[in-house]
Amino acid sequence: MTSTGQEPSIFTRIAAREIPATIVAETERIIAFEDIAPQAPVHVVITTKTQQYANVVELAGGDPGLMAELVAVAAGIAAERANGQFRLVFNTGEAVGQTVFHVHAHLLARTGPGTPAGDSSLGEGSLAFR
Ligand code: 5GP
């Protein structure tokens, strides 16, 4: 259980190293790891270590500084891996595909120079906007 009395989310358990993941960036309050089911050449989940916010609306209202930190981490990963050009998706609500109710962004991007032609799809599957 967490300090808020909730069961730890899957992302809290990844941050605690209870569930393995490929972690790509970490700060005191943010953690980023490869999505287990990537839907773009670069697909990184970026989340807050606290699970107190269920979605981006709650996070932006409750702790705008932490929201800004999450975006800065996204930009840093994209600068390293995707020439700084990226899409940031916050699924908000079950009806649009949110499955983990612990705020997180999907960083979706093409890889940098040298990416083979054809390896450039973004946002397929549940992240495509249909
Ligand atoms: P949502 O559908 O809530 O917007 O996004 C949840 C994301 O978490 C999905 O893209 C899913 O593939 C990813 N995910 C769920 N469980 C795990 C896991 O155990 N490890 C990793 N690395 N990603 C996960």
C-alpha cells in the first residue's frame, strides 16, 4: 500500500524495481521507461513517482511544476533519440484507451538520422487517433 492507501500501480512497482523495465531516464520525481508494447520506433512511458494523480488534468492542477518536469524529461529523451521532435500523448479516460490510472505520458517519435525508410510509423494501435 502507498501513503495514500492505494495498491501500488504497475508504474509504482516499476519505479521501485519490483517489476523489470528498461529505464531510460530518472529524476527525483519522474521515471521514464520503454513501453512494453511499443507503437512507434521510440515509445517511452514517462510517469511521476507519486501515483497521487490519476491523469494529466489532475497533475496539471495539483502540481504544475511536476508537470513541467515531466515535459522537460520528455524533451531530453527526444533530444537524445529523435532530434528533439516528438509527440506526447496523455490518454485521459478509459474510453480513449487509458489503462493505467497513474498519470503518464507516451513519448512517441521517429528515430534520428539513419532510420530506414518505412520505419517511421507513429501512433499505431491504441495510440492512433481514429
Ligand atoms: P495507457 O493505455 O494507460 O495510456 O498506457 C499504459 C501503457 O503502459 C501501455 O502502452 C502499456 O503497453 C504500458 N505498460 C503496461 N504494463 C507495462 C509493464 O509492465 N511494463 C512496461 N514497460 N510498460 C507497460
